[in-house]
Amino acid sequence: MSKKYLTMVVVLIAANLRLAVTGMTPIFSTIQSAWKVDSTYTSLLMTIPLLCFAIGAMLTPQILKQIGLNWFVALSAVLLAVANLLRVINVTTMLTGTILVGLAIAFLNVLVPTIIAQYRPNDATQLTSYYSLTMSLFSAIGMGLVVPMSNLVSWQFSIQLFSIPAIIALIVWLLSQKKLQTGLQQPIKKTDAQPISFMQTLLHDHYAWLLALFMGLQSLIFYSLNTWLPSIYVDHGVSSATAGFMLSLFQLIGIPAALLLTWIFNKRIILTIILIGYVGGMLSILLNGIGLWISALLLGFTSALIFTLAMALITSSSNRMEVIAVRSGFAQFIGYLIAAVGPLLFGQLHSVTGGWLSVIITFIIFMVVTISIGFKITASEQFQQ
């Protein structure tokens, strides 16, 4: 019985972990017009959460020790709901609220694996799959509905609706505590091996740095695409509503991407497929018309596939759980710092050049570098520690 409730909790929390960030991108042009701000400001609405993800990854363990899992999850959900409700008041509250949204999501993103390990460690693979699928699904739904909802009511109200999944997750989390405790499984035991510190990893773990760079660059590409694809599509002749729908397609096509790893075990073949999808997706934009739809399909599938591969590389990076845990935290911290540069970088590049060709070329360069690091990771034997 506890697995049923835990699955519900994991799915409801996961529904919040991209929605309030990526769901904003289809209405960036609307925000710019309404508040008379430029693309640099809207770039910050994507960049700030990524910085908060990195900061939150460092803060979560200490806060968890202080207040415990139950309270931490509840307070994070409350913070996310309130921030979404209040950040639409003006230009200043939008930035402040976006910081709070980023921290709340960062906390929950780190807490989900902790919840799984606490209550159902033996079902970790299955629950993690549900978690990943739900993130993509709700992100796609949000992107597809935010423009029609903005036209029907207001863009401010459409953003406030992002609070609903957080409120539902909070209620279910509080109501399910007794049921979860009833079927509590014994958490995975820690080994007696000497703990590995963040600083040791920073200074001496070359493989962890490769993982962090790979994770960071693929995140930079993903969040930059989420930020600027709608604007690229609009400038290539489609309406804002259509661009929002295409971005929903970008998210939805990624849902089955993880299945490819169950069919093709050779990671170098996977990396080759990703490179082809990356470059093909960017070049398809230049074709206009049907090419824009092809780009949404290729880039969406490829972005989801490389994220799944990045997580798989971290998970299999050692035969010691302690090493995996530290490398995972390190990769998330460094990775999101790298990713935070992306939306602002591409926004500035577009502002300076006045067009998208230089942006497309720069995307391709980043993509080639990312895949090159991926090949280096797969060729390395340092992970068996």
C-alpha cells in the first residue's frame, strides 16, 4: 500500500520540477510587451532558477539535517506555491519570486531521491522513471496551455496556476504520511568506507569533472533551447500560440527517449545518435516551414535522451554508493552553474547580432563539444573506484 502512496507523492512533486520555469518561456514576448523590458530581463527568468538549482544543491543537506524530511518537503511545496502566486505583481517581484521558485524546485529536486531511499529503496528505478516522465509531461502541458490561457484570462493568472500542482503535492504529502510509514522499507545501509568530501572531488576527481561538464553543457543547451526556441520560431513565421505548441511537442517527444537506452546498450552509439539529432535539429530551423516542426521533434527527443544518458553515466560512475552520491551532487552543482550562463549568453548574442544564425551556429558548437566530452567519458576507466 505504501508504494501506491509514494508513487503518487513522487509523481505530484515531479510535476512541479520544470513547470514553473519552462512554462514561462512561451509568454516571454508577452511579458516584454506588458512591462516594457528587453530580452536580457526575460533571459534572467531562466538563468536565475538555474543558479538557484546549484545553490539549492549545496544548501539542501544542511537544511535537511536541521528540520527533517517531512517538514522540508512541506515547506518547499509551500514556498513554491506562494512564490508563483506573488511573483506576477511587478518587475521586482518577478525576479524575487523567480529566486524563490528556483530554490523551492532545487530543494524538491534533491529531496525526491531522498524520499525514495527513505520509503522504497528497492523500487528506486521504477519510481525514478515515473519521476522523469512526469517532469517532461507536465512541462509540455504547461507550455502548451500557457499562451491560450493568457489570451483567455491574463498572462499573470496563467503563471499563478503553476501553484496548483504544488498545493496538491503538499496536501497529498501531508495526508499520506501514516500510509508511508506503515510500509516503510529499511533504507540502504551506508558502508564503513572513508567519506569522500566535496573538496576532494573538486581537487582530485577528474572523472567527476567530466561528468559535471557533460551534465552542465547538456543542461545549458536544454534550458537555452527552452528559452529561445519560441522566439526563433516566431521570427521564422509562426504565431506565438503555434510556437508554444511546438515547444510542447519538444517536451512530449522526449518522454519515450529513455526507452532507447533499454534497446541500445552501447553508449558511443547513443552519443552518435544524439550528435546527429542535435545538429540535424538546429539545421532544420534554417529550412523554415516543416523544418521548424522537424527541429522541435529532433531537438526534443535528443535533449531528453542526453539527459537520461547523463544520469545513467553518473549512476554507473562507481561501484561505491558514496562516490556516486558525491559525484552526483558535484555534477549538479557545477552543472547548473554552467547551465545558468546559457540563456543569457544566447540572448546577448541575439541582441548584438540582431539575428538567429549566429545563435544557431553557437548552439552547434556547444553541442559538438558536449558530445566530445561524452565520448571521453565513455573511453575513461577511472569510474571503477
